[in-house]
Amino acid sequence: MLDACVEGIEGAGGSADRLVVANADIAPCRGCNACSKTGTCVVKDGMQAVFPRIDEADAIVVASPVYFATVPALLKALYDRCQPYWAREHRLGQSPTRRRPGGLLLVRGGGDPYGFDAAIATTRSVFAVLRIDLMAEVHVEGVDAPADMQRQASALGDGRDLGLAIVSAVNATRDL
């Protein structure tokens, strides 16, 4: 589904920078609260390369599988490590980051009575901290293998449409 979204982004003249969280070497937040004093995270790992990518992004789209109604642990570690953004605004009184558009693409197998709820709530929470305006969510159920997505033509179209809409929203803010 992310491929379809990127097709939409590139088809509208935009470019995408893909971050594969599983390859980013991100440790969990230690809960040390040092970022509440300095606005920066003291954990030195792959997140040091991710922070500037977050800061420079004109838009952010999260694509994730859903495990037990929420995002995988590696993505949750990245979310938790966004605590410095919250600390800067709410503890240190610094101006928040600029608003920008975003999207959420979620896929899951089936059978979990809680569906997508926790994944959606967790992502919305981190998007609020990063000041990302969630433009659309695409949820696909019944995906247990990558090949299963090929039977989801409507969802793939929705992913492409999200990519197009993201570029349109970014361009609209540039025209202001």
C-alpha cells in the first residue's frame, strides 16, 4: 500500500523519502526525562538520523502492519522517541513545529476484536505532537502476506489518492 501512495506522490510531481523503521536501529525511550530539560534526546542511536528527516519532511505518511490492534514495537519505539518534540513545546515553551499534512496506511490479518483502534489512537497521538494534520486513513483487513494486497484494488487506489492529496496539500501551503 505504501508503494501505491508513493506512486501517487511521484505522479503528482512530489518525491518520497522512505524510512524503514526496522532498519533504523532505534532503541526504546528510557523515560529519563532529559529531553524535558534540553529539548533533545540523550539516547545516541539511529534516531539521531531520523530526527532531521522528521524535521525536514513536508508531509509524513505512516504505513504499518497492525499486530494485536497496534503498531509493531519498532514503530512504537520511534513514536516514543518523539518525546523531545512534546517537551520543547510543553516543558520548554518553545514554538511548536510547523503544521503539515499526513496520512496513515494500516493493514492487518483478521480475527482481532479490537481491529485497528490502538494503532489509530497511537498514531494520532504522535501526529498531534508533530503537528501533522491527518488527511486520510486507509485500513485494510485480511492481509496476511504481501501478495494479499494485490486483491485490494480499492485500497491501493485509496493509497494512490492519498499520495496525490498529500502533494496537493503541500503545494497549497507553499502557495500561501
